[in-house]
Amino acid sequence: MAIHYLDMLGEICPHPLHMAQAKMDKLKSGDVLVIESDFSRSVRNLLAWADKQGYKFDVEEVEKGIWQVKITKC
């Protein structure tokens, strides 16, 4: 299992989702992608996409207005 990071602070839709999709395509089963975002709509889009793909995911607000989304490739 490897952990990969995407810093999407300051980025708005649809860029964070497109970057996450491209990165997840390259990961192996069991790898985790950690995405930081300060745009709540991007966070919602990432969670909806991860759910639709059947990935395990979790989100945490690590600071006011900054979320960390963890997506595990199954």
C-alpha cells in the first residue's frame, strides 16, 4: 500500500476531480490518494465520484475551510 498526495488548495471544479481521476487510474489496488481542497463543491464532487466508483473514502475538515479526502483504490 502506497500513499499519494494531491494538493488542490486554491483549485476549483472540475480540476480537482480530473486530477484525482487521472491519479487513481495509475494507482494499484490498496493504494490511498489523499487530496487537500479548500473548495467545498470539489469535495462533494470527489466524494460522489469515489462512491460511484466503489472506492472506500473518508473526509475530514483538517482546518476551517480545508478538507482532506482519502480515497482507497479497491
